[in-house]
Amino acid sequence: MARIAVGGLHHETNSFAPHPADWIAFDQSDGWPARQRGAEMFGNVAGINLAITGFIDAATAHGHTLVPLVWANAGPSGPVTSDAFERLADEMLAELAAAGPLDGIFLDLHGAMITDALGDGEGELLARIRALHPATPLVAALDLHANVSDAMVRHADGLVAYRTYPHVDIAETGARCLPLLERLIGGQKLAKAHRKLDFLIGLPWQCTMIEPSGGLYRLADRLAARLDGFVSIAMGFPPGDTACGGPSLLAYAERAEDAEAAVAE
């Protein structure tokens, strides 16, 4: 069985909102738990529709050993302050440095974080983690509204987005990350394909209960089954005014040509 570090950092940034997300915003609970660090995280996220909860439940059932890092969330607002981002990133890296040997890393991210100094918060966080663990398989769950950057794709071995909006499959998405991470830990190499779409999709039209979004996600599922791989659509978060904003298509497969063909279709 594998030894896997688990953690996460969530913020959906609206560039036009007047109130920033500071340290206090991450350190207090809202609809989700307050900032968690260390072993207490496992009990405090239990039973909640979170990607980290779904991953923990699935990985525990498979007999893996889990090492807690940091999990934090702040409600949607203006950009994250540099102070909050740096403190949270430092905590994550400190826990990783103290974790000892790891077979894999799972992160529960949003994918649309902007700070007052960075247009791509998750890309920067993943880059710092990758510098510490250059070869450890790393898979992250993303919100359907993620603004996926090239840096996020480059530094993560796998990115798996929610399939539903309204989001009813958040924990399920965390569980869906486990087979991908297990394949990577087992030594399988998966090719990545990523394509940005150069337009924005209004939030109401991202709803997967209506067309065309519903049909696109059904197609993604069919393509993933055909590939024996993983296909995600991240619709993007239009109020996040950043260079990596907008929809993304992601595919992971044994052969690069299959991943590229899935994205193209």
C-alpha cells in the first residue's frame, strides 16, 4: 500500500469584488470547516461533501496510509492577500518537508485563485510543491469553475474536475482521483493533453442540468471510458480576470495521440 500526503487550498477569486480574502477569512469556518492542519483534519472534514473527504474515504478503504498536510478555504471574494497566501503555502510546504518519504500527493484545490501579486495561485503553489517533491506523483481535484493554467498542468501529474454544476459530486471527484494516483504510483506513465478555449462561458450556461453543458460532460465520460483514461472539462470562472481564465479541456491516457484526440473531439 502507498503512503500519500493529503491537503488542499480553496478560493474562488472574483477580481471585481471589493473585499480581499485575508488570513482571517481562511482561519474561520463558513459553510465548510475552518483551516485544518495535522491529524485533526481527518475528523473535522469527515462526512462533508469535499474532494478531500472523498479521497480520504476511498484511500482508507484501499488500505493506504495518509499523511495530513493543510486544508483551508475562504468564501468567494476579492483576491487573496499575499500575506494569507504565503502563510498558507509555507504551512503546506512545512508539513510536506516533515512528512518523510511519500509515494504520492493528493491536493484538493479550487483552481481559480488569484492573489494580489499572482494571477495563478494554484500554479505557484504546485510549482513550490514540485520543487520539494520533483518526482512524487501528484494529483489534484479541481472545481468545475477552475481557470486551469499551463503551470497547473505542468506541475501536476493529474487534474480532475467536478462534473456537476450545481456541485453535487465534490466528494465523488476526490474519490475519482484515487485510481489515477494509484496508476501513477504503480509506475504507469500517462500522457497529458490540455487545451484552452479562447472565450468565456457565462456562469448560468455552465449548468450541467441543461444543454449544451450536460451533453459535453456525457461526452467526456464516454471519451474517458474509450481511453481507459481520464477526461475533464473545467468551464472556468469568468469573474476571475486573469491570463489563464476561461474553459479548459484535459485528458490523460497511456498514449499521447489518444489524449490529444479526446481533447480535439
